[in-house]
Amino acid sequence: MTERAAKTSPGPLSTRIAGWGGTSVEGVERRSEDLVSLTKDVPLARGLGRAYGDSALPPAGTPLVAGTVLADRLLAFDETTGVLRAEAGYSLHDLYRTFLPRGWFTPVSPGTQFVTLGGMVAADVHGKNHHVAGSIGRHIRALALRVGTGDVVRCSREHEPELFRATIGGMGLTGHILEVELTLERVASPWIWGTRTRIGNITEFVAAMKRAAAEWPFTMGWIDCLSRGEHMGRGLLMAGRWATAEEAPKHFPKSLPRVTVPFVCPDWVMGRAVGRLANTVIYNALPATGRPAIIHPEPFFYPLDILRQWNRLYGRRGFTQHQCVLPESAGVDAVRGLMELLTRHEAASFLCVIKDCGEEGEGLLSFPRRGVSIALDMPIRDDTQRVVDALNSFVVSVGGRVYLAKDAFTRPEHYQAMEPRLDAWREIRRRWDPDGRIRSAQSVRLLGDRP
């Protein structure tokens, strides 16, 4: 890569930088089309800011981040192989609009399209098809990074493979991601052929999800973790695949209207009483016949994107998400145990997602492993740290781990107990950044980096 003349944002864009959940720090974000120049003297690069906690926030000692969103050029695409090369700020939203009409799509998609390719690699994002397609890292061919020594390095499975593996899921701490080379997937149509089935409790849900995984490439569920007794963990199981050309409508899916939450809501909006009512309405009102039908791809992949600024619903204190994966070896008893713990702490909200995960990825800090992932949004309260501590103690006890892209409260001792790969990752990171120049607020909190 070479430096190039480029537009640069004039001065500070903000004096406070926030994660999607509301965690914020004093800091300045600078943006430029030229990431090579922009990343020379900053500790962290940041995309569209959809990490929920503090992984995309700068450390207190150097409150500056490089915003990548102006570096969003599509550099190359091979129509015969599906190999795409783009700058790190190229967004999944742009990929959707550009490539889905041509019959190509990302082989792995997270739950929002408002993320950048660089952010997808840093978090090694997974989707509804992890049990068959793995995380995005499986489909990354090569990366260009500015590492802590200041050098720009290209890495892949063939060239600097250890750096490549450490960067996938490494939360941007092994180097500033500058370019991404990714293999897209050819799809038969831009529509989804899918089902929605109502399930009565968590034991039945886990069994039904495993059965669906054998038949469908996309599976996920919404579960009601506010219900107790025999109905605990009831929910809706969604499954699907890309529709064939014969099944699909002949036209491309129209963009759906979006509604913006206009202001930060009062805390009671996402309180327990409203949550219980919302869960009852969702469980009973939505059609859940189990019969396949055509589904628009946006609400299937990105249901929350229809509501812009939905994080404002959680009030001024914001929210955190606890997303963990419980290993298959722990069985359904571990899933039920986590639900019971949530109930005892009255920590649950109406937004709880459950997914089936496949084999662990090659990224050294990649989150998913074979088992069940549960993601729960929790409004921040006075006892949030105590609740997260209890949840993490349980996750450690069954051999699970948490997702750093969502985390804002995990303690270092809990994370180290969850992550046996951490020492190997640290060794590779030190090799490329001996002075510890690249760091984040999260790495200071979890890994002991200097502030």
C-alpha cells in the first residue's frame, strides 16, 4: 500500500466516543480516506461503532481513534471466483446493495448490516449459519495491517500465518486493519425461504434447534427468558435458506421503511413489566405455523436495523449485552442453568437470542465454539456488575466463554479462566507490537494494557 492524497475530516469529530450500548469515554475520532497516514500515531482504529461495550473505545492515556468509514473503496472483485478486496471501512450495507442484486453475498453475516469489513474481521463475526459456514474468518483470504512497529504488513494463511490467525477475532489489537480480501458466496436469489415455529420451553427449544440445524443452513431463535416454570425459555425458532430462482419473486426486494427512535427513552421503557408484556405479545401474536414461506432478506438477517437508533430505548444509562457460548459437552442442563440464574437475578429482558454454533474457528480469540450461544441485552442498573460476575462465574464453570464485541463488564480473572488460547495470542501480539502501542479501553480493562 502507498499513501495517497485524500480527504481528511477537519479536526475533531467528537469529544466523546461511545459504544453502541452507551459506554463512553472522552476522546477524539479522526477520519480520512487514507488509512495508512491516519493510523500512524493512534492506538486504535474504529469503524461504525456497533461494538456494544468498550472494545472500540480508546484508552484514557491516548484518547484518539482512527475512524475508518471514509476509507471505504471497493478495490477489486473477481466475478469468476467471488473474491472481493476492499478497504477496511467498506460496509456490509454497501456490500448488500452492490452485490446481492448481482447474485453474490457475504458467506457470513452478523445481526446488523451497519458494520465495516474491518470490524467484521476484528470481531470474527458469526451469523445464523455458523453451524455450517463458521465465522467470517473462515472466508477471509488476506489482510493488510499497520502493526505496532509502524510497518504495513500483508498476511494470509500462507504469509505471516500466525499474525493472520491472531488478527481474526483479535479485536483490532494486533494491528490496524487497512484492507480485507474476502470470498463472497454465490446465491440463487436475493430472497429467503424460511419458517417460524413456536416452541414451549427451553428444553424443547434446544432439541428443536438441533433438529433444524440438520435441515436448514440458517437457524436462530428468540426466547422469552422472563417466563418461569414450565414455560421458561419458550420462544420462536426461525430457520431458512436462500430461495431458489423458482421459489423467489422475480423482482429484487425493495428497501423497507425504517423508523428512528427520536430520543433517549425513560428507563421504564425497557423495564421488566414492559418486557413481560412485550414477550407475551411477540410469542402469541406473530404467525408461527412452521410452514415455509418467502421472507424478505432484511428482516431475516437484520431485524433490528429497521428501527434506527434502537439503543435509545434503554435510557440514559444504556445497556450491555452478555453473550456467551455454552459448550455442547455441557448439554441442555447448562442452558437451563443459565436461564435459571438470569431469573434469580431478575436480569433478563425481552431481547434474548439463541443460536446453534459449529466448530471453533482458526482465529486465536474467535468467540464461537460447538455449542449454544445465548445473547441477552440488559439495561444497566446499579447491580449490573454483580449480575455479570454471577453469569461469568457460571460460564467459567461449564467451560464456556463470552464475546468481546459485546462486553463491557467482564473481569480479567473471568476472561483469563475462559480463554486458554490467550497466552499464545499475547505472544504473537508482542512480537508485532513490542511497545504495546495498539490498545483499547477494553484491553486496558481485560488484558492489563497501559492506560
